Amino acid sequence: MAKQQPWVVQFNGTSQPALVAPFDGCRSHETDMTALQGKRCLGRDGDWSVMLDELTRECFLMSFAGTSNWQSPTVISLPPLPEDTTPPSYLSCALSNQTPPDCTVTLDLARDKFLLYCRPGDQEWSRLPVEFAEKGDEFDGPITPGHKGKVYVTTMVSVVAVDSSGPAPAVERTDIRLPPPCPVHAINKCFPVPCPGSGELFLVRCCSFSFLGDLADAKIFRWNQQDNAWETVESIGDRTFFVGRNSFAVPSAAEAGTQSNCVHVLSQLYGELGMYTVSLDDMTIRLSIVEGCDDEEKAFWTLPTSFGLKLQVTDTDDISNNQVNQKSIEQCCQEEEEDKNIAERQWCDLHTDLLQLLVPKISFIDFLHVKTVCKQWNSIAGPIHDAKVSPLLMTTRPGRAKDLVEVYDPVSEKKYRIRVRIPDSGLRSQGSQLLHFTKNGWVIMSRGDDHMFFLVNPFKDYPDGGDVIALPRLELLGLGLKGLSFSSVPGSPDFVVLAAGTTPDGKVVIIKTWRIGDKDWKEECLGDDDVPFLMASHSPVFLDGVFYFLDINGRLGVVDPNEEEMEWNVLEKPDLPIRGSDKVHFLEWDYNYLVEWKGDLITTVREIGNGGSVKMFKLDRSQMVWAELEGMEEVALFWDRSNALIAMPPQGEDSCNKMFLPNYIETEGGGRNQAFYSLKEQQYYPSLYAKEPMNAIWFDPNLEDVIPVTKQ
């Protein structure tokens, strides 16, 4: 079946806007539209663009739809932009309907407390003042047209609903508060996405690592009119959402030829325009660069026909066929697995002396499976250390049994499900568990958005859902959660859990600690006005009885958790920027992680731009300077969006001098090629732009926890 896919248009103030097909290899179309020369696009809605002549301040609606002559677009005059209105960099528009001139045009100016509106033929723009429900609130964009003339605009804390179906828009409500911010990522941006026909209102919350973009997580909510609240949505069914400066929903992906149950997000990424594809089927994000476009503020979603282009069709049967083939593969794999299980039961008479020869050749989890086949096999005396053990990639899977996490073993190249009994909060917006930090076989998890955290050992007491320790409710009073860590195995004399947050200027550091038996967190408000510490988003490292913290320029902060009154100490050295230059960063540009390996402090710096290049440094304690490492010849590095860990790879595995990522590329037969960065060659394999599971963390199992698991 031949279908049409949306394109991206970027207005550059010239007669040659960039028209790019991101779903067709970024195929571009050469244009020469003289009507656009010297014009700035204030916003797009459907086939129409609101254009501004920056010399005369004249505004007009423009559409190239239905014409084959780019020199003769449909133009409808609007009033000039008011002299006292300075168009901000982020501005968007909405039309009450797609039948100009019989429509109302509404403009949203970010950081203002009013909307501008007019109808074609009006002499001037009118202001619609808005009394926000919360003092100090202001519009944050974007504005999105909804069902039957409704318009939705986001503010810093809420969504404002406006009825623009009449001659003059009217504010309906200002108290639709946004869902709670993500407890992991400091930068959150919400996009209303109304669905045509049904009248449902959705909200896409995009979470980024830094101000440079780099989408790390996305969550979908739906407004529940009856409960007057947002509820988490784990699937949008046959819909496709397109999000950016202008956002819209495709109600039937099957008819439109788009990917169902999927969200496409346009976002700036260090001088490039990225398109993030969020698949709710497998909870992954995939980044692709929209070649030919480089400015999020000037780029919009569009259909080719909106610019008079002949319908360029894309055969999307492959998408459906791939989905059918994938289901067939999964069914075949399931049938093969059932046959395999039958065969395994027939192997139970194999002598254990022969079986012990197998242990060094299988993975850690398969070793656990071997011991669960029968009582005789459970008596294997071979040490578990003989099995092949590698860090495992752990992910949570919303929409499925919420007490299960998925684990991928890169040694056996298999996925497993492990039961973890985290108590349910009962909140509509809870969603899945979030993963924060791992060490010694334990992982810190949080429950959705309600600030409840847990320490979990998934391989211990598995039939009962693992060993779960509930921590007190954790809040940092509006400060960003910069890092979570703990010192040692729970029950150890020096065991302590630590959470850290800072103010944006780095002058105030909040440290919270918890020990077994405490009813609440112990909180210390620390810091130094004279020595601001711009803490990196990372997991602090416990070494030699103290916690070490890394700032974005490579300085180190230290806290001794055993002191009655903790003190915050920023070391005098290292004092030079870690990147080996005099350039000091005041915002978090890169991923900066601190790792301990054999008593040494190692820092990894992964750039968001520059092709994601990676550098590693070791702290030379004799000089207290960071010394750059050329590589790590005997170990492998495992990196995710929460932390990093270093491990010795199993014997016979070609993993040294590589940094493994959560990303992967699917292969025929349902397998995967795990992405990694070669520290020697300074290059990603098989690709930097590979699928990445949302909410994934590398987990190093404790070899003493020999507990059965179930194969997926």
C-alpha cells in the first residue's frame, strides 16, 4: 500500500527553505519560493504558515498547497505585528480551523502572560490576557490546535485551554497542571497533542540530559476528564504523534502509512537537528539526524502536499511485514524454546562430572538455569566464578507485568525476565520503575513519579521477588537530583545510601544519607559561596571511607558520611579543566562520570556533539592532576545514562578497550548487535545512531547470589 510520510521544512529567511524527507533517507527537494524572501515563519498549522516580514512587520497567512507554481502561493493578509511586541525566538501559532479567511489566528509568545489573536480582515492584533493559577507563571510554548476550535498552550507549570471557535477567543481554564517532572532528568519539556475526532488530549513529556538536547526519555499522559488529572499512557495504539514547534497526531497510522504506537520528536542537538523516534512497542529511542536542517526554532513538520509537491509515496508494506515477521520470529522462537525445554529435561541423567566441564563455557544466568533443572544438577560443586560473567543490561518494561524487569546478557546474547516485587503506589501517573545506580549486585530503583526509592537485589530470594529494602520518601525541595550512590553491601558496618542535589549556581549542595534502621533521611545543606561546585549528573564514588563528587570541569568534592555533622570540601586540586584546555564550562555540555577501579578514580567524558567522542582520565594522586588515558587494554567499560562501571570481561570475549552502550541494532532472527565505542579507533560500532532502551542500566551481578531465574 502506498502511503505518505511527513517531511520537515526549515525556513531560513530566504527563498530557498530546506524541505527534507526524514523517513526517506533525508531526501531533499530544491526550491525557489520568492514569496519567502526576507520572511520569518512565526508558526505553522496544517497547510498554513504565519509569516512575518521583518522589515515592515507585516504578517500574513501563506500556503503553497494546491498549487504547482511556487511563485503564486495563497496569501491572506493579517494585521502588522504590534510595535511593542518583540517576537521571541520561540513562538508558535494555532488556527481555529483550516478554512482561512474564516478562522481565528492565535499567537503564543514565550515568556509572556497574554496571547495575541486576530481574524483576517482585522486592523490590529488583540491581546487575550491570562490570569494564571500560580503566581509568577508565564507561557512557555508551544501552542497546539485541538478539537472543535480548542487551543492548548503550555506554561511553566500548566496547560491553558482556550476556546477560539467564536469571534474572540476565551480562556476556559488555567489549572490543568503539568504532570510531576521526571525525577532523573533535570530538563523537561511538555507538548500537548490533541487527537482529532476523539477529542482526547494527550501530553508528551520529553526529558533531556542537558540544555543541548539529547532526548533521554519520553512519557505519554492522557487527560482524564472525570478524575480531572493526567494518567500515564503505555500505548497510543494505531496513532502516531509528531512533536516539535508544531505538534499533531495521526489518528490512524495504518491509513497514513506512519509507524503506529510511536512518537517522533524534533529537537536541537549541538548544531544539528535531530529526530528522535520513540517506540512505545519496545520502549526504545532512536536518533537520526535530519540532514539539511540545523535549527529547531525554524523547523516544522509538514506534508509534501502543503508545499505543492506531488505526492511522494513510500511503500510502507515493509513496516507491516516487518511487524508480522517479527511476531512470526517470536512465535517460532517460543516454539523452539518449548522444544528446547523438553530436550533439557531429557538431559537430566547427564553425569554431574561431565556437566561441571560445561560451567566455564556458559554465561552466569545459564549457569543458574543449569542448577534448576533437577536436584542432581543443583548439587554441582563447580564454583560459580567459573561461569562466564559480564555486566547485564537491565531495563523496565511498562505495559507488561510491573513486577518484572528484563535483563540482557551480552555473553549468551539472550534476554531474561526477573521478578522484582516493588510495591505498587496506585497512582495513575506511576508508570514503570526507574533505575538509578548499581553496585555489588544491588540496584537503586524508584517507583514512577512518587519519589519512593528502593534497594533491590534481583538475584537474591528470587522466588519472593528478590531482596527489596524500602527507603524513605526522597525529595530535594526543587533541587535537581544529581546523583545516587551507596557505599557497600547492605548489612556491612559502613553501609550508607547517599543522594545529592545542587542549586543551578553550584553554591548550595544538599546531601542526604540513610542507614538501615533510620526512619528518615539525614539532610545537610552544605556548599561554599566562594567556591561554587557545578556538580555533574553522575553517581558519586565511595572510596577510602568518603564519597567523591565530580563537577563538570573536573574538580572533586568530598564528603565523609561518618561525621556527625558532614562537611563539604572542594579539593584545591585538580584545578584545571579536565578537557586539557583553559575553557571552563558553566553549563553541563557533556556526560561526565566518575568511576572507581582498583583504588583509582577514573573519569569518562562523552560529548553530546562531535560525534559522541569519548575521553578517559585517571587521577594521578601524586600530582593531583587528571592524566588522559589512551585506552584500557585489560578491561571493558559499560556506560549508560545514569552511570558507568568497569569490569574484567570473561575469558575468550573480545571486549577489552571498548565502551559498551545500551544501544543495539536488531539482527535477523530476533538477535542484536550491541553498540560499543572503540577506545583505540575512537569510533562507534555498528553505529552511534542505534536503538536505545529507555531507562536502562548496566548491572554487575553478585556471584554469590545463585538464585533461579526464568527464561523469557
